[in-house]
Amino acid sequence: MEVPEWLETLAERAAERPVPPALRPPRSGGRPAAVLLLFGEGPLGPDVLLIQRSSRGRRHAGQPAFPGGGVDPEDGGPVAAALREAEEETGLDPSGVHVVGTMPELYIWRSDNRVTPVIGWWHTPSAVHAASPDEVESVERVPVAELVDPANRLVLSHPSGYASPAFRVRGLLVWGFTAGVLDGVLSVSGFERPWDRSRVEDVPPEVLALASRG
């Protein structure tokens, strides 16, 4: 199975990127977790798999995200956990995924998770859907070309004063942790285009209300 050169380069560079101070894991504590950054080749070129979490969830409700979750003891590590969670949430066939590499562990203080992003190549795509309706509302293969389109990029300002990159694609507002990881990997992908970082908007009230749960 041949992995595209651009993805091998992306994985190498992403593995070497320094962890932002706000995402550095504490010396102890935190639950091990993993997410799958699954890239494939779609009708519009390279794409990445995203889910929209259920609005009924307790944490990160309604937010677009990468498939993923906690690392269980039987997983043996973040790679197996990311593939298992992706299968449970989207119904994808893990045998069609080749793991290219991992990124440094990142910490999400709100859920107390120490997250390892796992980068994969979808060499044999399978049908995907919201396989776990209690956790996932929808599944979307988002073209990289749409993610790097300057018209789809902005900075969201949280009432706490924290501002971070965001994307408006396929009817989704991608922000927070997921958008931060996407912003980082796109910056080393070779696909990124200059965009207006002075385009700042407040987090929409309805999005903020869902995010404030838990």
C-alpha cells in the first residue's frame, strides 16, 4: 500500500511540531485517549474524516471532531484505540487504514484527556455513517481544499478571552481542539494558503451553550 508523499511528509513534520503551552500535558494525571486523523483520496482530492458529536452528549456536545476516545487497557495503546473508536463511531473498516504515524500527546483540560493524534491513510475506503447515534450525529469526509480555502477560515473568540483558529466547511463550524490540530497539520501539509487571521468572530451563543455542558 503506497502512502502519498505529501502525507508521509505531513506525518514527519507533525511529529516534530512543538506542543503549544495551552495543550501541554501535566506531569501526572489525565486519561489516555486517542483520535484518528484519517486522510483519504476523494472526488475532490485529499480529504479528512470528521464526525459531529451528538448534541445530547455531556462533553463537547454538538462539536465537529476527529473520531476517537479513551484508551482502554485491552487496546494496548493509542493506535489501536483510535482505530477501534473510529470503527465504533463511523462503521469504517480498520483493515482499510494504514497508520502513518502519531503526533505528540496533547492535553484537553476540560475533559482531562491526554490525547495522542494518530495519522492514517485510508487506502481502501469503506462506507461510513453515524454508527453510534448516542455519540455521533453525522460523519463527513471534508476535502482538504475546502479546509485551506481562505473563505472558510476564521478566528473564534471565546468569552474567556481565548482565541483560536476555526473552519466553516460542509455546514460545520470546526473549532476548539479539533480546529487547532487541523490548523497545525495543514501548516506543514504543503496545501495551506494564506488567510486573514484578523477575521475574528465570537463563538455563536448556541455553540457556546452546548460546549458549556459537563
